[in-house]
Amino acid sequence: MSDYRIETTCVQGGYTPGSGEPRQIPIVQSTTFKYATSEDMGKLFDLEANGYFYSRLQNPTCDYVAAKIAALEGGTAAMLTSSGQAANFFALFNIASCGDHIVSSSAIYGGTFNLISVTMAKMGIEATFISPNCTEEELDAAFRPNTKAVFGETIANPALSVLDIEKFARAAHTHGVPLIVDNTFPTPVGCRPMEWGADIVTHSTTKYMDGHGVAVGGALVDSGKFDWMSHKEKFPGLCTPDESYHGITYAEKFGLAGAFITKCTAQLMRDFGCTQSPQSAFYLNLGLESLHVRMRRHCENGQAVAEFLAEHPKVAAVSYCGLPGDKYHALAKKYLPNGSCGVVSFELKGGRPAAGVFMSRLQLAAIETHVADARTCCLNPATSTHRQMTDAQLQAAGIPAGLIRMSCGLENAQDLIDDIRQALEAI
Ligand SMILES: *Cc1c(COP(=O)(O)O)cnc(C)c1O
């Protein structure tokens, strides 16, 4: 499937039925798989043969969908996880362990920030957070001898900053470590980070890939380009024998294309069990089939709403990289030439009270913590996700009390604008 364009891969990638087989991917709703001899099964346990034995590790439905996502990102191997949180944790923990260090962009999803700064810190993995707008020198200075990975988001949720992927990849590679990019917001339809030097891509498939708000899920994709063996001393987990698999060395046995995902499945999925259910994977695949069609409309609606807001007298500021005046417009033109996403954030002039009135008057846009859904939704961080903070603390964190994050769905753009206009008039 790799020779087809992205639209075709969205529809048909990952699964090619034989004659008389189901046209749609089958939901293999089975925890376990039958074998004729214990020797046959033993080969699976030794990673000597490919196959399924227990759905905590691998399941055919999930693998079809993972293969589609690998093809969409231009990677060599992929796996699904139970959530985006699990995908980011696995991507980092597959190569970093106690005593190691991570360099991360500071503009990342709150859940990932917590994962890295609190939970992984408890596991003995330290992190240095650096602004995505840092200079090459500042970025260089964030590395330590025990740094094992660099992490960032193509379009940060909720900051909406655009990552200079080439700058981050250059720094990572100079220091002999991979760049991991969370590509949830643009999806591979908008940007393929591996083409710009990212080594591993992660997703919260809960967002646009699913796109209909039905199933929580995640994915990890390996580019197959990072040469673990040439940095052997940094990555003992990939480059020295794994005693829990009879002394297999992943980077030798599975090569560039397969080592990262095979190790992640064999060790982390085995031990943590953050599996996606086959039923959820089936829903995810339905979302992927229309991803290219939907992303175009999400971007058109985001652009139209952002342009309307930018002209409105009651709006103090709008963040959307598709606007020519936006701080990230130049990076967006380079990395996201076909549009960014449907999420727009803007600050109302009247602060917290204005946000309250505005949100209560909206008819189409629902108040939700979700983003990237077919239905438009919005959130005022000051009264929801960040409600423990004072107005002064919010201002310092770059989240003014009157800030609204709006995720433009697939409705008619004029209907969305009319809804926003009447709600603004009520302030
Ligand atoms: C939502 C989100 C996550 C977390 O994903 P879940 O599926 O909710 O666990 C990670 N990264 C980004 C950019 C997100 O938007």
C-alpha cells in the first residue's frame, strides 16, 4: 500500500482481504488463539515466529489498524495502545529508564506534561522542558550525557504553537537520540513529521483519527530510521540481550525497521497491558477511512472562524497558525501547507464574566473538555481545567481568564459563525 497517496491509504491501507474474505476488517473478538502443537506456540513465545497468542500483546484487528497508521505516517512499524497517554508513556519508557533524562518542549498537552514531570520523575527519569521557540544554542544546552529522547507536539494542545521539527530533530541527532513527535492535532493528513526528521510519532487516536468521540485510543509509529546500534551504550534495552526473551537483542534480530515496536510490544505491552480493544480499533478504522475528507473541513472551518474572530471588536486576541499575523504562521506554511487543524483559541476582552456569558449563549458549540470531534465544542480553561488558579496565575501561565478554546467541527462554517456572533453580542 505504501505507493498510494494518503487519501487512498486512509481508505484502504493496512488490510488487503484475500478472495472471499471480509471486505471490512474483521473484529477478532477473542482473547486467545489456538495452536496444534506446543512447539508451534513456543516459537511465538521465543519471538521466533509471527503470530497471535494472547490479545493483551497483539490482536489481528488492532494490527490491521496499526499497519494503516504506519503507512499513513510513512513508518515501518506501529502499534495501538489503550490511550494517547499510554502511547506517549510507551514511546518514552521504551528507551528511557531510571537514571535517564528527557528533553521536552514545554508546549505540550497537560496530561503529557504531568506524565513526564510528575509520574516519570517518580520512576527516576528526569526532564528538562524548553520553549519550542528556543534558539539552537538553548536547545543544545538542555542535553545531558544521560539524555535518551527529545519530545514535542507538531501543534501543541492547547497552546497551538507549531514545532520546528527540523530544529528539534537536528539537536536530537547531534546528541545521538531520537526525536519523538506527538502528531495528534494535524494527523498525517496535515503533516508527516518523519519527513522532517522525527524518528517516532505518537497519537491520541481519541481525537481527529477517531473524530466522532466514540473510542479512547493511542498509537506509536517507528520510522525505522534511528540507528540504535550506532549509539549502543545509550540504548542497552535495544542493543543488549533481553533475558526475559532468552537473550534476544532487539536491534540485531529485528533490525532498524522492527526493533523499537517489537521491544515495546514484547516488554511494555506484556507488562503494562495498555491494549486497545478490537472493537475500539474497528471504530478507529472507520474514522481513518474518512480522515482526509474530514480534516479538510475541520481546517476550513477553523480558518473561517479564526478570521471572523480576528475582526470582532469584543475579541482581544486569536491564536490560529492559519492567520497571516499569527506567531506560528511561517512555521505552519512550512510544515502544514494544507491546513493545521480545527482548534482555535481566543481571548475575550471582558475576561472571566464575558467568557461565562459567551459560553452560556452558544447553541451549536457544546461545552466539553474534548477536542477534535465532528461536533463543535469549546472550553474556558479558567472555569474548568485550570479552575484552581487565580486570575494572576492564569495570566502568568499564558492562559488569560477570558480565553476560550474552540474545536471547530464539521458543521457549516456560516452556521458556526452566526452562533458565535449572537453569543458575542450577548456580552
Ligand atoms: C488528548 C491528547 C493526548 C492524550 O490522549 P488520550 O487519548 O486522552 O489519552 C496526548 N497528546 C495530545 C496532543 C492530546 O491532544
